Amino acid sequence: TYDTYRKVGKEYARWLADKGVKYSKLADTEHYAKEYLESRLDSGKSLYTLKMERSALGMIYGHSLDIPLPVRHSEDVKRSRHETDNDKHISRTGKYKDVFTMVTATGCRRCDVKSLTVNSLIEKDGRYFLDIKQSKGGRDRFAPVLPDKVTEIKVIIDRARENGQHKLFEHIPKEIDIHSLRREYAQALYNTLKDNRSLRDEYLTHYPSRQEKVKSPYYKDREGNVFERDTVWVVTNALGHTRIDTSITSYLK
């Protein structure tokens, strides 16, 4: 995150310089932030990128910037909702079958898959999890293995151990669309826990309580879709996020 925000700051500084802006204090440039984001929007940058850049500029100026951005609707999100040209030629039953199995069973990011070892699978009270160290943002996380895929994951790890391996995977092709596989995992986990609330409640004990106070156990989005908050909270933590709306918009719809 630091590296990303630093990059945004440098790009913003270059933009100010190209405009010939003269200033003696950083605060004198703040009113240019809105114009900068508008120029980024006009150049075709995604709403996701604009939100990140607005956050980065807020860090630079020391407070959140009240700059409105267009509303993104789920139907406008095109990334990884279908098979892509990149991964359609890589068979799920071929050479990289175990990579596909691991991600759809555990929701690993690409960086997580690369770091998995024979010791990453742990058992707690009869339930299996991946103990993922130093994931995105340097955060550790605990990802439930889908119950119907536990046996397959054990086979992958046992085979690696028998072969004398420490790391599970030496190579993950860049053509494999990991995001779409995480989306499969998120939906499968949500549907599993929606139908098995006792299991959901078990998983909840492994994650921090939500900070916001809510009146309803349900979350309704702008399109009228309704989700169970506690169930989405488990999915959110399993994916390594902190906001349930991120899980809903990017993975569950």
C-alpha cells in the first residue's frame, strides 16, 4: 500500500509540475486534487483506480478528501466474471490442476499460492484452514477450506511432502485468472455457510467482530440483492478483505 500511494504521489507531483503550478506549501495545492482526479477519469481510469488515488491523495494531505466520484454498479464490473482469453487454454484437469483446486478450495491470492508450504494446512476442532502468512498488505489470514474439497487439498499436500517438497508450487502461470477462481471460492463458501449456520458460527469465532453497529442481520445493496451479514463477514475475512461491500461487489454478484 505504501509503494502504491507513493507512486500516486509522484504521478500527481509530475502532473502539477506539467501544469506549471507554483507553491510554497503542500496545502496550497489541495484544490488541484479534484481537477487531477477528473483528468484521470477523462483518460479512462476505472472507478476502482480513482478511489485508490483519492485515498492516496488524502494520505498526502493528511485528511480524507471530499471529492465525489461516479457510482459503480455491479453490472458494470467486467473483470473475471467469465473465462478470459488468458486462461481458456489452460485445462483445469491438466498440468496445473492442483493450482486450480487449491485456489477454488481456499480463495488464495496469487502471492499466497506462491508462498504455500506443506505446513500451511492446519486443523482446528475438526475444521481445516489455510494459515496464510504475509498476504496482501503484509496481513496474515485464516482461510477455511471448503468442506467438500478438504480431501483434495490433503492429497496435494501429502504428495508434496512425500516428494520431499517444502513449497507446494514452484510456478503459477500468469495466464491463470486467479481472481475469477477466488470468486468461485467466495460464492461456494457463502452458499455453504448460508445453508449451514452452525458451521458459519464456528468460523466466526476465528475472526474479529465487526466494528459497525447494525440494526438488521441482512445487507441490501442498491440493486435490491439481500445478503446475510454474518455469512458475508466470514467470506470477507477468508478472502483477506475488511469490508463486506467489497466482497459483495467484487465476488458475490
